[in-house]
Amino acid sequence: MSANTPVGRRPRARRSSTALTLAMGLMLLYALLPLFWLAMSSTKDAGSLTSSFGLWFGKGFHLFDNIGAVLTFDDGIYLRWFANTLLYAVVGAGGAAFVATAAGYALAKYRFRGRNLLAALVLGAIAVPGTALAVPTYLLFSEIGIVDTPWAVLLPSLVSPFGVYLMRVYAIGAVPDSMLEAARIDGSGEIRTFFTISLRLLAPGFVTVLLFSLVATWNNYFLPLIVLSDPEWFPLTVGLNQWNSLATGAAGSGATTTGFYPLVVTGSVLAIIPLVVAFLFLQRFWQSGLAAGSVKE
């Protein structure tokens, strides 16, 4: 290879890098622009929301007034919806991550009859959309009498076929068979080995599944809409949509109530803050676990 070859390739590589940077910048703009609009709109009153430019401030700064209105409207029903969503997300996502970790670990590290069939069923379950299961789930829960209770939302949230598949693939390489054999030789039981050794090695995968499940549960809308009718058990998604229906007139005779627009917008801003905090808090465990797993002793 001549000495001029790398030099001749640099302009092409630089153009490719510039194109990729431009594409990533456009994707970032596409993702952040709605959030910026939401942040700007939360500082406006009802009149400014319908009359001013959406990507800038309106007349006056009404953010704190809007927050106060959201938290006090209808005897603080938003706080009830927020607590419900927190319950569904913490219990549902945490339980789904643990069940997926245990199931994926078992499929990856144990030999038993029917293991390949179970793995195939997990892959098949990934292809089934959750909306297709909503009505059968409602009928089943109606038969056992848990419709319009938190269990109707929590129980389906504990099942994550994608999480099981992800943890199975991750456990194959993250947990050495030799380490498990050494633990058995030392007299450690299977449950003790899982909690004291394997679970620590699976921590990055666990956090990944937890984040996926947390986002899915926090944004879950269709299932709670079907299985819940009491507003006291609504999550934020269903409650905010109820306010939005009042604002747009979709829930009644067609008359709009513009006073609900600031409630919907500001409530949406408050609803995404816990997800942002969760990602910022959990990503350090995710990154540190991945870095630790990449070092060979």
C-alpha cells in the first residue's frame, strides 16, 4: 500500500463523518423539539397557548401558577394519578425486571426438558402486540373479579417476554459456567448462587430491562383505559387524556374548554420528570456494570 493511500481516503472519511453528524443532529432536533415546545407551553396561560408562537414564551410567565392549578384541581386528583403511576411503575417494572432476570438466567444456564420450547414461546410472545391482548386480559380479569383494581394493571406489567429474551442472551456470556461449578463445589445452593453471584454479574442487563419496563409501564395507556373505570385508580396517561378530552371537546357535546389546556400541558411536563430522573440515576449503574464486565482478570 502506498503512502498516499490513507491521505486520499481522508476527505471521503471526513465527508462521511460530517454526514453522520448532520443526521444525528437532525434526529436530536426531531426528538427535542416537542419537549422544547412542551416546556415553553407550560409557561403560558390559556390565552397565550392559543394565540402565541408555540416555540417561545407568551405574555407573562405562568409556570408556577399552572403547577399550582394542576396540583389543586379537583381536590388534587393529579397527585392521586401520580401516586398510582408511581405504584404501577415501581412494582410493575421492578417485578418485570426481576422475573425476566430469573427466567432468562434459568433458560441460559440450566438444562431441562422443554427448555427450547419455552425459548421459542418467549420469542413468539415478543411478536404479539400488547394491544391485541388488552381485551382478552379484560375478559379474564373480569371473570376473577379484579377489574377496576390496581391488580388489573400490575399483573400484566410483570410479564416482559422481550426482557426474558434479552436476559437469556446476556446471561449466556455474562455468567461463566466455571464460576457456577465452583460455587456448587463449595456447597452453595442454586438460589444462593443466583442472589450472591449471578445477580451481580447480571446487573447491567437487569438495569437495561428495568429501564425498558419502567418506560413501558409509565407510558402504559390502552390497558388501564380498558380495565379501569374509577378515576381514583387512573394513571397519569389516562387522567391527562381525560383532561385533554375536556379541553378539545371530545368527551361531550363538542364545546371546548380552553382552561384545561394549561392543565394538560403542565401536567405532561411534570409527568416526564420522573423518567428523566430515573434515567440519569440508573445510567451510572448501567455504564459501570458494562465497563466492569469488559475487563478480564
